[in-house]
Amino acid sequence: MIATLKYGTILSAAGGLAVVYIVHGWWPLALPVAAVGLLWGLGSGQGRRWPAEVGLLLLIAAAGTGLLGLGLSIWESFLAVVLTLTAWDLDHFQRQFQGVSRTAATARVERSHLLRLLLVAVGSAAVAGVASAFQLQFGTGLAALLAALVVCAIGEAIAFFRRESD
């Protein structure tokens, strides 16, 4: 089940972002975005770790570039980022459980992890909804600083949830 969700979110993140780029008239940039998703899926299927790391970085950069420079809406970029983070998380989760025999305990851990992941995604949507209601104007430097802080906070949250699940 985790593998199916992982490949579905990789496809949704990269494919959805590529489609949004095409809709906005940036079709030459849609091809590299789609290629990142394809390479991530293929590399992950072969058990490699680096495609998830590179895919995370490139797809989030593409969503941010689309938002800041190409006219994508905040919701288009937000959805791409959430799907990318979800795919990255599921990729790592699946790798942790490779070779582990399927038992009731592993199924319970999977369900618990998926529930937490869903709660984080819904909570993120709520925060993004509130944030998008306010029309604050930030300079590029402050926006980059806030983005870096958000990435660090997400990393800490992921590390916290991983420690809690151990």
C-alpha cells in the first residue's frame, strides 16, 4: 500500500506541476519537471536513496520558482510542495520497512504513519489558507529567509515524528 501511495504522490507532484506549467504557458519548463518525477520513480524502484533527495529539492525549487517568478497561484505551488514532501516521506518510510515481514504490528505502524502524514497535510492546508487570506508584501530576501525557516521547521517536525514512532 505504501509503495502505491508513494508512486501516486510522485506522479501527482511532478505530473501535476508539469501540467500547471503547461497551462500557464511555460511548457519548456514542464519537460524537466516531468523528467525529475520519472527519474525519481525509476530510481526509487531500484532501491536508490538519492532520487528522493534530489527529487525533493528540484520539485520544491520548481514550485517556488513557479510561484515567485512564473505566475503560479499559491495553491498550485502549495499543492505541489505538499505532494512532493508526502512522496519523499513515503519513499523513506517504505525504505525503512523493506525486508520486514508483514505482520499486524507493521500494518498498525503503517496506518499510524499515514494518519500522521494526513494530519500534517491537512494542518498545512489550514495554515496556508489562513496565510493566503492575508496579503502581506515581502521582499525577496525576507521571503527566502521565511522559506528557509519553514524548511527547517518541517525537517524538525519530520525528525520528531520519526523519533516518536521508534
